[in-house]
Amino acid sequence: MAEHPTGIPIQLEPLVTRILAPNPSPFTYTGTQTHIVGSRDVALIDPGPDDPAHLDALLRVIADRPVVAILITHHHRDHSPASRPLAQATGAPIIGAAPFAPDYEGGRSDSAFDRDYAPDRVLAEGEGVRGEGWSLWALATPGHTSNHLAFVLPETRALFSGDHVMGWSTSIVSPPDGDMGAYMASLEKLMARDDRIYYPGHGEAVENPQRLVRGMLGHRKQREGQIVRLLAAGEPLRVSDMTMRMYVGLDPRLIPAAERSVLAHLYDLRTRGMVREEGASWTSAT
């Protein structure tokens, strides 16, 4: 991990500094990347987990500069918990994604979500904040989560894409809060833009964003096609059966996430009248 040092500020461009949190995992890659935007005054995007070392690193980089806002793309536990001690230390408001705690089947709350997230202000699309020589504006990109936002820095045509578009992997879409139809629509929305660069929550900066987004759309359509072909054979299949056939050689630690993405595709296909659910199995509706 030497090439991915944590706690070290990396200047990506004059207005943008990145600091990597020490939380690598199969789901976070090298860790969560906090972005600091501005020079004389600043905003922080996704302060990450409530880790004392990461918080200390952020406060060292901020130094004595005013913090205009702490912006949250979505409140997964690797993105938003540090917002609270950071707000306490700086007096800055927490703004961005709407708060909620989705409940899954059987009343089980989604453990990925930061249940204590409580923003001072929720941003709708087109709302944002300004500092000296910079501004950040919310762009609704639901799909990975229903409340996911990206943030646009128009001064340099940069977009902070959170987990909607990452620099190392496609995003997990986990129902019921994750929605494949919304995710695909959000990708199409980004395709219509002309952003110069993406700064994701995980992975390196994306310097040709439209090419990556086009590839992600193609990848998801390929997965959808795999499901349609598997069910067209006529045999009812469980999600686990389809996942094992579609994700050959996948790291076993990622199989549950892959199953959630397959389920998200099935829900989307069901909405479009292409598949139907029969107990614990799925069949073609055509």
C-alpha cells in the first residue's frame, strides 16, 4: 500500500486536495478519499469514517482556514461519520444527502448506513455552497443509494462522483434502497454532461469520464443480458444460482454484494415486465 499513503495531502489541482483514510477493504479499495476544495476558505467532501488519525490529518490540512461546509454524497459508514467530530472541531455545517435509515426484509436495518447522520441542511439538485474563488453544486445521482449526490466544481469542470462512479470498480447497487433503474438513469445523465474530470470516493481520478461511464453502462447492460439469457432457458433460478454462473472466479468476500446487484437487475427487469418472481426463484415473463 506504499503507493497509497494515508493521511498525506495530495494536491490534485490548485483548488482540490485529496486525503486518503486508513480504511482499505474489498469494498473500499485503498480507502475513502476525502476531498478538500478551496484555498483561503474550504469545503470538505465526504470526511470518511470516524477515525482519529484521519480526523487529525484533515485538521492539519485545514489549519486555520475557515470551513464553509462539510459536504456528504451519501451516508454510508465509510463516508459520513467523521462529519460529526469535524463539525464540532470547525463549527462548519454538515450539508448534502438526505438522512434516512432503510430497513431491509425482516426489519433488519442496513448496517452499511450511518444511522447517526444528521445534516444541518439537505441539498436539492442545483443547490450548493460558495467560497472564495470556488463553488460546489449538487447533482442528484441516485442508484447506489436513493439519496446519492455528486458535486460539481464549475470553475474547473470537475465532478466529485462519490460512489456513483468510482475509479476502480463499478458501484454496488443493493435493493431496496439501491435501484438499478435509477442507477442507469444517473449514468445516462452524466453522459449528457461535459465534465473534464471525476474525483471519486474510491480509486484514482477519472480523466476521461465519458468513456468510463459509457463502459459502465455497457457492463450493466451485459449483466442484464446474462440474466435474460439464463432465464430464457426456462429453468427457474435463485439469485444465488445466477450469481455463481455470472461471476465465475469472484472473490468469495464479494459474493453477497454481487447477489445484491443481481437482485437489483431482477427488480428492474420485473418493473419492465421481462421477469417474474416465483417464491424464492425467478423465471422469464416473455
